[in-house]
Amino acid sequence: MNAAEAEPTLIGSVQRALRLVDIVANSPRPLPVKMLAAITGLTPGTTYNLVRTLIHEGYLTSEPDGLVLGSRFPAFQQETDSRGVFLARVRSALREVTDEVGATAYLSRYADGEMHLVDIVDAVHNPRVELWVGLQSSGHATALGKQILAELPDEDRLDYLSRHRLEELTPRTISNRRTLLTQLEHSPGWVIDEEEYAIGATCVAVPVLAPNLTASLAISLPSDQAVVNRALVTKLQRSARRLSLQLGAHSFDAAELAGEFTI
């Protein structure tokens, strides 16, 4: 057997494309094309050409803040602990909410006694509320945080409130513990924040629940445009149920927390 027969013929462009998909699949956040080029050492032109093809074939999807896995990525349809698959599922679900209701969508979850903001998808005409106070310090004043508190067992809820000050972020913030607990106990299955976190912003949240997951899905709207009715809540609950099914089997770890939003 000669050397040509012993060594397989390798297609460099295929190797480079697979490398790009692998990097995106293991990233907890969307990756801009320029960052992919920097990581791989490929020229921007080559990277853009490969990415364009991968998007066309459905292995990657372009979001405003970078690339995530596309629906044709094999593990996207299977149970997997890939951080990239987790991000792609979340991003797809939030994009559906944003497109359907025309509002910025948020996902937060509870882990290790704290609340974590997982992802945000902005609506074109209703961009996100400026996150001037982190979720870990403002759970009592946001629909995202209050919805999680409403779903926690009494012991965990009281423990959380004992470790976090109920600061008055706006004149409408509920900063009295007893009042807050009463509101949470009488929650109708969804929670609203009417200018408690930021003046001019109204947020609505519904639970995203699964055996390994306590989370909340929310939207934000300018208060002068917000019409919170049963139809809106039903749309959010429908999206939350789909998200619960998609994420329920996922095994969350500390590495994913490190990749979430830092506010």
C-alpha cells in the first residue's frame, strides 16, 4: 500500500465548517462571526462564507447578537446537555414569544438559592427595560422574580426573602414583606409588575416548570401601551408550556450559570 492509499483525503473546508459548528454548540451565549474568526484564526471572509453556507443548510441560525445552533443540528432534536443546544432552545422559544406578542421576552430561573437571568430577545419596537439593578437584588420588584418566588415552597421562599433586602426601586415597589407574601400567595398563575422595577415599564410573567427546572417567562411593554388581558396571558402560558417540555430533561450545571447575563 503506498502513502496515497494509506492517508485519507480530507476536505479542508468541511473541517473548518465543522469546527465552527462545534464552537457554537459549546458556547453558552450567541457568538458573532468576528469572534468565531478570532477563535479559529480564519480570515473574516472565509468565516463569513462558511457561516453563510451553514445558515443556509440549517446548522446555524443568525440572531441579532450572534450565531446559535439551527434546527438541523442533530442533537437539537435529542436529549442533550450541550450548552449550545440549551441556548438554541431558549432563544427559539423567546423569539416565538417576541414575534407573537410584539414585546421583549425574558427567561429567568432559580438555582442554588438565587435567581439568574438566562436570556433576552428584544422586540423591534419595544426594546428591553434598562437592567440597572441585577435580578439577584431585585427579584421582589420584577415579574420575573416574583413569579419564581410564587412557585417556590414556603421554606425556600422565606429563606430567599430573609437573605435579600426588599429595596424600594421605584415609588411603586412593594417593599413590605407581608404585603409581598400576600400578593404571591394569591397569584392567579401569573404575576404582573406595574412600574415596580422601572417607571414606565410593565412586565408580565408566567411559570416555566419541569422536574429539574423552576423558571419564569416574561415580557415587558411600555406602561402606556400595556394591555394585560386573558388573551395575552394565555399566549404566554402556551409558550411557557412548550418551553417546559423542551427544557425539562436538561441537566443544568454551574458552567451554564457562568455563561448567563451579567447585569
